[in-house]
Amino acid sequence: METIYQDIPRFYTALAEWGACVIYICLIKKRFNNKITVALSTLFLVAQIALLVPTGDLPTVWWIPCMVSAAFLMYLFIYTVGNVHSITAAYLCARAFLIAEFTASFQWQLDCYLNARVDVKHFVFAKIVMLVVIYTAIFVLVAFMEKPLMNPEYLNKITYKEFIAVIVAVAFTFSNLSFIWKNTPFSSGFRSDIFNIRTLFDLAGMTILYAYQSRVCELMAESEIVTMDSMLKSQYNQYRNYQESIDLINMKYHDLKHQIAGLRAETDIDKRTEWLDAMEDDIRGFESVTNTGNKVLD
């Protein structure tokens, strides 16, 4: 049974990493038109395969640098094709990397499971169909779950506070710990157990990331509601001030009508002059002008 569980072919890993990037590129705004996007995507697929396939037989000490290089190539893919800033591209790359790890691990575990029970070595076509079906099903499901969270307002607000590289690094480390150190509480020397641990840790990491991103979106939505409520209260206060100003003007207008009528009926010049002086004193209170250079503030 242990001989059945072999390492994931690097071609499968490259295809999973490329497909995971394509998920997010389809959900975000593209930098180029469709023809250029397809051409660049094909170029990055070839580059991903060219990087991983020849390095499949390297010693374990070179495995981590190869994975880092593959992750960096995924970042370049998302940043080049997607119209997002560098922090957002790194954020999406981290998510895509963990999705790719789970997809490749899950598919290859099922492949090895069937090999252990059914002799399918000669059924190459069936293995290809299973690969396509599993990869497509996982990517479509992930895209369906991620689509509501990939709105431009959320992506543009991503900062280093929302960065998830630590979560991805921890999940990736524990999922592959058995390949490096077998004598730890979280690793195993049996390859069947190693495959189970890797798949389950990758799935747990994806679940944590989805819950984390959902919570961040909820907090941003709550913040927007608070901001909108503050704006509405401010507009209501402005309306009340405006209404009070209108009422004051109406009162002054009403008083002015009576004063004009009184002036017309007054025959004593001294009283009329005194009355006009009092009216001028009232008007001077509205003559103060402040010039700040900002019309709205004035």
C-alpha cells in the first residue's frame, strides 16, 4: 500500500497553481483585453510547468526554494493580468496558493486511492478525465464562494492588516511537515497518513481563510453603515439649521413689513430717523463677511 502513494506529479501541481490564479483573475478587473489576457495566461502556464516539472527530482533541501519561486510566479501572473495593486495581488496569490495545494493534494489522494483498489494504470484516459473533473469542480465551487467577496471596494481597502501570508504559511508548513520531519506530534512516517494530513490541513486552511475574509467583509460593511448613518445625521442637522434660518428670515421679513407700514404712517421726522437707525443696527449683524478662499466654508 505504501508504494501506491507517490509524490504528486509536478505537472499536476503546476496546473493546480495556474488554475487557482485563473479563478481570481476571472473575478477581478483585468488589465488588458481578452486576447492579451488569454495570451499572457498561456505564457504563465508554460512558465509554471517549465519551473516545476524539471525540478521534481531535486533533493528535499531545494523543495522550499522551488515552492517559493512557484508562488512568486503566481504573484506575477495575478499582478500582471489583473488590474490590482501589489498588496491585493499578494493577498490573492496567498489564497490561490493554498487552494492549489488543496486541489492537487485532494485529486492525487483520490488517484492513489483508486490505484490501490483498481488496476487503472493502463486507463490513462480515465485518469485524465478524473483530473479534469476534480480540478474543474473544485475551481468552480471556489469561484462561486469567492465571487460575492471579490468586490472592488473590498479589494481596494486591503492593507497589510488584512494580509494572510502567516495563515497560509502555517497551513502549508503543517500540511507538508511529514515530508521533512517525520518524528513530530503533527507528522507521520506512513505515506497514507502523510497524504491524509496534507489534504486535511489544506482544507482547514481554506476554511479558516474563507471565514476570515467573510468576517473582514462584514466589518467593512458595518463600517460603511456607521459612516452612512453619520452622514444622514449630519444632513438632518443641516436641514434643521436651514429650517431655523428660514424661520428667522420669515420673522424678519414679517417685522420688516410692519416697520415699513409704520414708517409710511409716521409723520414725525425725528421718530422716523430713530426708527431707521434701529433698523440699520439690526441689518449690520448680517453684514459680516469671512473670506477664507473656500466658497463652501465661507
